[in-house]
Amino acid sequence: MRFLIDFSYSGDGFFGYQKQPGKRTVEQEIEKVLTSINGGKEVIIYASGRTDAKVNALHQKAHFDFDKKITAYKLLGALNSYLPGDIYINDVINVPSNFHARYMVKSKTYEYKINTKTYNPLLRTHVYQYCKPLDINKMKDALKYFIGTHDFTTFTSSEDKRQDKVRTIYEATLTLDDGIITISFIGNGFLKYQIRNMVGSLIKIGEGKVSPDIIPLLLDEKDRKKAHLCAPAEGLTLLDVKY
């Protein structure tokens, strides 16, 4: 049987999503519990994508094949009984044997939060504690340039070796509520550090250090060295994945 899980996690306690030798990761924790429920036979999960250390997720998705006969409802309960408290399975559903959690993705939604007021230790693992005012009107003016289909090489980590750096952003919005700036991106996919690099440039624009119209120029440059600093990971959350 093939199952799809929808799950959340707080990234603060992990060295990212993907398994790494000797380090605690989300993938490792879930596979360990699934393998145990499966009677010790190894279970490998295939996620919609990876998140980096300290990045959070509200509705990450992954599929896996399971030998043991069990209902989705009972598997949901068993997983949440044994997983650590910083991971939670929101739902488990049966999917066809040809379903793939990564290759069938239609869109992903990410959100980045910035605190512009006094430092708040209660939010430090999910909101970037910038703690200074930013010009949100200039940031909104700049944000619109990211919408559409572009080569995002300038805003991609040099560690990302994929040749194709073209991605489409369907929607990008920015709101301010009680000192918290929330920047949301909906796209067909995102490259390593892409959102954090885009947010880094938006922060520089909000500081008044560069003009909003620098964004199309940076996109045209296709040179990571031309862009601004990468925003911290803790402000980023994967909100949802659509198929």
C-alpha cells in the first residue's frame, strides 16, 4: 500500500529535513518510527522537497510504501504516538501506486515572518527577530518584480547544482500586523535558499539602502555575488503543498 502523509514540524531542533549521518533530521525520525510500525522492515519516505536547518513546516507532504496491513486512521494514531513532540502528522491517506510526492507537485506556499518590534523570545524559532522598522511600501513595490517566470540564479545558493534555475512565482504578498511582517510566496517550486535570498534583498530595500527597482536588474544579472545577504532560516515556514 502507498500512503501520503501531511505533517508539521518545528525546525529548530533539526539539522534540516534530509537524513545526514550523525545528525538529527525530520526524515530520519519519521522513517525510524515507520520502520518500527512495519515490523522492522525499512520504510523510505519521499517528500515534496527538502527544508534546511531551522526551517519550519506546517503542511509538508511525503509518500511511502508500507507492507503491513493497516488503515490510514490507525497509522495516523500510531505515528503520533511514537514521534517526538516537534513533529506531528496532520493526516494520512491512501494514494495510487503511481503517485509521487515530489514529481507531482503543482505548487508550494512558503511564508517568511519578520518581527520589527521589540525582541520576542517566544517567537525566536519561527520569526526572524530583526527588531527594527522597515519601509513596507518599498518592500511591496519590490515584491511585485518576483511574480512571474524568471531565472532565479541570482537568488539561488551556489550549492544548488541544478542547471535549470527557472521557476514561476504565481503570487507574492506582504502584510504587516502588530509589528510582524509576513511575506508569502506561491510558486511551482523553489531553489535552495531562493526565498531567504529574496527576503534578504527585500530587507535591504526596506532599510532604504537600495531601490525597489534593483530586483529586475538582479534577476537579469544571474549572478549570486550580486545579491544581498541570505535572511535567517528560522523566519521561513513551508505552509502547504498542492497536487
